[in-house]
Amino acid sequence: MVSRQTFQHRPLAEPGTFRLLLLEPSCKGQQLRCTIQHERLEGSRPYEALSYCWGLLESQVNVECDGQVIPVTVNCSAALLQLRHRFRRRVLWIDALCINQTSDTDKAAQIPLMGQIYSAADRVLVWLGDGALATNLVLFRLNAAARLDARLTRWALGKLKERNPDTVDPTQLVWDISGGLAGLKLRLGLYRQQGECT
């Protein structure tokens, strides 16, 4: 049985430490459960950082954390429900849960580390909210556009290197055409004007 006591963050022992949330495995319909552990930022276990819109602070859901209750926004709860694994823990960093939001001292120590925390994450997850009917179609089209952009980039690099391998800086070219079709057309147009492409 979950205690009705509200979760209290333990103070971090030393500078350069932060908290990670271990989201326990569960199936659809089961309550969210987690634990929070302290880690050194340098050399921490692999983790994923979650970026999301907090949503309304007035609408909150209780999550079991270390045998106590921690209130989270409805949007955070929805993200956790989607991110939990069925059979294994998921290690996450979530600012609303891993930083003690009721302590100005903790926020003053942890907020300046957020850039490092996101950079050190194995992956940054972005939760945009529950999907609507058109979500899958939009994601399908974005993935298709990304694949097309990658193929066009490889094709353009190959063509330009074939024609003039000594004057093409692949690093610069990839940067220039990474904007997609418009960037590709612009860059190829510049090469034509300079007489480097026919």
C-alpha cells in the first residue's frame, strides 16, 4: 500500500551530483512507480533526458516514488505512461522530478547544470503530448522528408566530388545543404555560377 506521505527529496551531498529517476516497469493500467537516486554527473549511468511542456500545475496526478507520493502534472504523467517499459527499468532525468521544486537552494544548484545534464544524456526525448488523429500522418511525412534529405545530400556530395574533388569541402557542403531541398538548390546554383558545376 502506498503511503500518503508526500515525497521529500534528499539533499544532494556534494557539487556535481544530480538525481536520476528510475521508472519501474509496468503494464497498461498499472500505477506508475519510480525511485530517485543520486549520481555524479561525471561518470553517471546511462540515462535519457525528457523535455516536455509541464502543463497546468493545478491538474496533478500522484506517482508512487520510493514508497511515497510525488505529484506530477497530467502532461508529465502521460509522458511517463508512454515511456515506461514493460519488463525493465527506464532511467530518466526529468527536471520537474529530479530537481526539488520546493527548494530554492536545490534549484540554484541544479538549474545551472541543466545544459550539462542534457548534453551528457544518451538521448533526449521530447514529449509533445498525446497524439491526435493526424499525428501518425505528420510523423510519417517528417520521416520521409528526412530520408529524402539524407539521400539528396549523399547524391549531391557524390556528384560534386566527381566533377571537382579538389575544390569541394564536404564538411562545408553538408552544412550548407542540410537545410533540405531549398539549401541544395541554392548551393548547386552557386557552384554553377562559379563554373564548378555544369
